[in-house]
Amino acid sequence: MNAYSIAFAGFMLLGRRAGDLYGRKRMFLVGLGLFTVDSLAGGLAQQGGELLLARAVQGLGAAVLAPATLTIVTSAVPEGPARPAASSEGSSSTPSPGAGSC
């Protein structure tokens, strides 16, 4: 377990609910912004605590980003044979807890 995994798993339902309340596109952009900024913060971290905090907030960003991405992809592709392929591609390209460790 690491800070990213705990934050990602812990905030996944909150990210989904926030997408329902505030809109998928807005939450996609918020999640992407959090993930991006904290990726930079993790890369610039000078101490272990800074890296740990950056990875935790990066996990929060991924928890907001993942459900928004999947719902956007699912709603953009019409029903039919292409939808399962698009959904599996979207889920395989979202940030996951296995993407790195702290």
C-alpha cells in the first residue's frame, strides 16, 4: 500500500458523486489538473514527506478523473459493438494505483 493507492481507493466514490453533482466535464478537468500539478510536485519533491503528500493528492486527482473519463467515453460512443471496446480502452488508459509507488 502507498499514499496513491489509499487516496485513489478512498476517494473513488466521492469522485463519481462529484461528477454527478457538478458535471462530468468539470470534474474531468479538476481531476486532470490535480493529477498534473501533483505529478510535477512529486517530481520536484526534495523530501520524502513532500513526495508522500504529492502522491496522495495525485491519487485524489486520479479518483476524480477515472469515473469522469469512463462516463464521458461511455456517453460519447453510441450503443452497439463499438461501446464495449471503447469502455475497455478508457478503463485501461486511466491512471491506476499500479502506475507507480511511493
